[in-house]
Amino acid sequence: MEYDPAERHRALEKLVTKDLDNKQLKKYYRFRSDRWYGGIATADAVGCGLLCRFCWVSDRVLHKPSEVGTFYSPSDVAHQLLSIAERKSFNQLRVSGGEPTIGRRHLLQLLDELELSRGYKFILETNGILIGGDSSYAEDLSRYRFLHVRVSLKGCNEDEFVRLTGARPEGFSLQLEALQNMIEAGVICHPAVMRSFSTEESYSRLIEKLGGIDSSLAQEVEIEELILYGHVAGRLRKYGLRYQNSHQPDNVPPQLI
């Protein structure tokens, strides 16, 4: 049965965030250095409002957020990220693993903390659902000039979105509305799209839609391709999802890293 993606995001917030002394804490299950973007300090959050069938996170993290992770304050997360970045000589930071826009106050408080440390770029990887549903979220993000937002589109149209996430089709429109809201608010952003399940025709139509929002979005699309972790292959078999191309985790082309 299809689920409401926006409602699921809001319900998850009750499980993975809590308030303490005017701060909003959020659950994370690990902090690490990673190879993407040429090297980036990463905090892996718990909880995403989409159940993407190609997602790289484990089944336990994806389906049992109440049982996974530890609550961290924004200052604790900032300290962890900056410590990794300093040790590895990285100048890029991010939250991954789950959906970083769940827990709006936590994310904004984290960005406030990181803004105090000059010279870093924060890449916000999001599915855009919450930003698409509330334009004031984009306005809040526009305050941070060291922020770059990457909206990861789940397929190229509504049908592909449903097939890949199991969510209601209106979630795809919310992803596009997130880009619209951020362009209007002056937030630096670009779209990424999972292409391994899409046709050339559906991709071409997506480019047209993005160009209708802003020409820069059509020119700056980042292509995502399936990384075939063992548990991901199992999920794809379970749902009968066929893909056109994939890569083994230890053999991802350099241009995709």
C-alpha cells in the first residue's frame, strides 16, 4: 500500500528527535570520513520518510529507527564533523544515512554551529519532501552561504517515484517544488537523479521540467547510478525491480564519486 511521504517524515521526527534545554537533539548511528566529493566528513543520521528500494542503508537502519542510534546535540554533531575534517584535511561536511531535514530545528542549530568555523562547505543531501511542502524551510536555509543543497530525485517522473519508493506519486512533485522553493529563496542547489531505472524518454522529459523551473537546474543535473550492495540486490529481487546498469561498491567509476 502506498504511503504519504510527507506524513511519514513528520511521524518519524517524533522517533528520531527530542528537545533538551532549547536544543533539538537527533539520532545518529555513526560518524565517518568518506570518499564522495573527493573527501567529506559525514554524520549518518537515523530516519528517512522514504523507503527507497535501492537505498544503501541496512534494513535495520531503514525499518527500525526506534532501535538504532544515539541522540546527539547540534554542537556534538558539529564537533564530530569538524574533528574528522581536521584529521583528514577535508573542507567539506555533510549529514547522510537518513534524511537531514527531519528535525528542522536540529539542522538549523547544526548549521549555526558550523557557521562559526570558517572555510568549510556543508553539502545538504535531501530528498526535498519537507522543503517542497513548506517554502519557509527554503527561506531558513538561505541564511547560510556555506551551504549547498543536493536534491536527490527518486526517478524521473511520478510512476518511477512510486516504483522506487512505494510512496504516493505526489511525493515526486514535492521534490520538484523543493527545487523551485530554493531557487526562489536564493539557496545554492542542484538536482541529482537515480537513472538506473529510467528510460531515455523519461529522463529527457525530466530535463524539460527542470529547465521550466530554472535553466541552471537542467544544466547541472547529477546522474546517480545504482550501487549493488548485497542487501540492495536482495531488496530489488523482492520487489521485482529491474535496472539498466549498476556498479559494485568497490568499482564505482571515478566520475560518480
